[in-house]
Amino acid sequence: MALTNLHPRSALSADTNALRDIKPPVEIRSAWELLWWAVLVLAVAGLAYAAWLFWQRRREQARIVPVVPPYIRAKQKLREALALIGQPREFCIAVSDTIRWYLEEHFEFRAPERTTEEFLYELQGTTLLTPDQKGSLGEFLQRCDLVKFAKYEPGRPELEDLHASAVRLVEETEPIMSTLEAVKTGAQT
């Protein structure tokens, strides 16, 4: 009965003032343990970054276009130059530049920056081409220079002859293995 006489507030205060049990000790982590966790997190982040770099490089390598041999690229550019045959100057620039770049890529002979005279003079001292090829190349470049610089206007047959001599030079100097492989596979290069 004594409990019924108590005010509800006093019952709460009696409950909060009651003795409580001792709390267990709080575990304090050592600095070494925190250091090891930090090292572990950094190692995982480093591995994730390395994996990301690996996949990025792998994706870049997949995008890399295979290298097209110089003789194939030269033949393609010479075919494209035929579209300019109605414009003699542009046609001769395209064809002679293609041959100069081809010789530089195929033989590692610096050709595009030199004048025709410098180029032919230096070419005479090399064994990159046969004497016949050197002679036909010299004639080809001089005929192109007439159109490019002297404003000579050749007819279509003469331009086709220039084109044929450029194609012939590329075909004569392309690697022999590629020709044999093309014959075996039946592919045209």
C-alpha cells in the first residue's frame, strides 16, 4: 500500500537513483593497430588503382591500329591520287609526295625535306635502289617538278604514265616475302 501513495514522479526518481552495475572496461586500441589498418586500407587502394591502370592500358592496346607496311600505304595513296588526275598540279604533288614518304618510311632515307636535286645527288651514293630505279625515279621527280613549279600542263596520258612509274617503283621495292604471301593466299596487295 505504501507504493500506491507514491507520486508517479517519485517512482521514477527512485528508479533512476537506484544503484547500477559497473560497466565493462572500454577497449582502447593501440596506435600500432590503427597503423596496420591504415596500411591495409592503403594497400587495397593501391591494388585497386594498379588494376584500373592495367585495364586502361589493355583497353588502349586493343584500340591500337596495326601498323600498315609502307608499300601498302603508298599503293593506297597512289590509288587515291587518281581522283586528282583532272588537276595536274595537285595530282603531281600527291604522287611525288607519296613516293618521297614511301622512300623515307621503307628505306629510312630522308626524302621529303630535300629538293629534288639534293635528294637525287644523295641517292646516287647509296645502294637503296638499282641504277635503273634511280634513273626512273630521277626522271619521275623531274617531270613532277615541271608540273609543280614550271606550270607545265601535261595531258592525261602523261599523268597516267607518271602514276604507272610511281606504282612500278613501289612494286619493285616492296619486300619479297609480302609478294610470296600474297600469291599463297591469293590476296591482292
